[in-house]
Amino acid sequence: MLPEVRGWLRRRTSSGADWPIQALIEAKGDTTVSVVLPARDERETVGEIVGVIRRELDGLVDEVVVIDSRSGDDTAAVAARAGAEVHAQDEILPQLAPLDGKGEALWKSLAVTSGEVVAFVDADIRHFRAALVSGVLGPLLADPSVAYAKGCYDRPLNGAPNGGGRVTELVARPLINLHWPQLAGFVQPLSGEYAGRRSALERVPFLTGYGVELGLLIDLLDLAGLDAFAQVDLGSREHAPQSTEALGGMAAQIMLAAWSRLERQGKIHDAEEPEVELAQFHRSETGHDVLTRDVSIAERPPMITMS
């Protein structure tokens, strides 16, 4: 690890307990705060998450917005009943051809929120705690030099206290250490709980798939530098585990996100574009069936260019 990263890790890493809610309300002053949940078929968890934020972070959070990403269930209705402002992803900026993926929902949320600080929270978290939001807000409200704060936590898996985050350990962390060693101090570089200043978020592009978190780290590093980042230890965070096949699709999109940034930064020169069809296998009575999926990603421009 680079010496400057070790120094950053000591200086810019805090604990969720370091940011009590009442102290954050006082530090907030006139700053406005939005919380965004991208959600697709998350009726089992989204209502609880919105309710906790509404009850326990009153006075700290000014608006809670759920971006419904074409849910087939009543995610939108559940979120609205819990007190969220709900927007259908494809109805935001309708003049644009719709794109798929988590990053699309996050990018479009910038068009329907007003907070000077925007926090993003995944909508599939079990046993949600308000500290998952207040923790990532802490560094931004306390220090004007911080532009982006990312949560880290243990990832329980199958009853064990840790073991989740397989895509991080097998794909994202090696890529980061190889090509962006300044980012090697992030414990959970793909975590879905993070917050940023609108003034920074609107100045970087958003990848549309599961590579959005990696893309934001790389692009914000270029924009603001390492010392504008902070991370907060939030303890533990649990969500429904994904299948190995689903994780393969996520890994492919993260690799494509890395490829796009390596190419943009002039670190690689490709002779041909990477393939975007992922072939996976499923055992059947007659042998192995081939299952293919499109793992392509797209990119939205900085939101500031849309005005």
C-alpha cells in the first residue's frame, strides 16, 4: 500500500459512533440533505428502511426519495406509504432513451432531488439501522473539504459474521490495487452506502450498471483527489445473498467499468472492444446448458451538462 494511502486511511477513516445524530443536526446548519434509495422489487425491505430514516433522522434528512426501477411488485406503493417521495426511473428526464441498471437510477435521482449533500442507500438491507445513513453523512457535514464519504462494514453470509462481498475480493480489489493504488484504502469499494456533495456528483459521469460505484471512485479521484474522500466503519450490514450466476454478471460489469476507465485514462489501448455477452452454464438432464446474458454497460454524462 502506498504511504500516502496509509496516511489517508488513518486520517480519513472514522466510526459510525463518531457521528451522533444530534451533533450532526447541529453541524448541518443550513445544509440540505437528500437520501436516495434505488429499488427494484424490494417490497420486503424498502418500507422498513424508509420508515427508520423518517423516524430516526428527522431534522437531519430533508427528503427521502425512492427511484423505482421497473419493479414488478408494489415496491413503489410500499415506499410511498412509509413516507418516501417515489419516482419511476423511466419517467425522469423522459426525453432521454431509457437505460438499464443501478447507475441509471442513481444518476436520474440527481434530477429529482435538491439536497446539497446526497446519500445513497441500497433498498435490500435487512435489519436496517439509521447509522448506515448518519455515518456516511458525518464527514461531509463536519468537514467542508470532504466531497465523498463511503461506508464500510462486515458482510455476514450464511450465518457467519463475514464472508460476503465476494465480487469485491475476487474482482474489484485486485483491479483497484493493480491500476488505481490510491484507492486501495477503501475497505468496501463497492458498498452501496455512500454520500457526496452535489457539487461533485453532478460533475462526473455515471456508469449505468453495477460498475457505478467503481466508476464514481475513479472519476471523483480524478476530480477532487484522495484527500477529498473519507470512509466510515458502519459495523455490520446484511442483505439477501445473490446467486453465483448473478455475481458473475456483476463481476463482468465491474470489469467492463474498469476497462472503460483504463482506456479513458490512456492506461490501455485496445485492439478491439471487449465482448459483452457472458456465457454461463447450468446442469441439465442432458449435460450442460449454455445460458447467455448481456452484461453491457452504458454511461450518462455529468448531470451538470444536462441543464
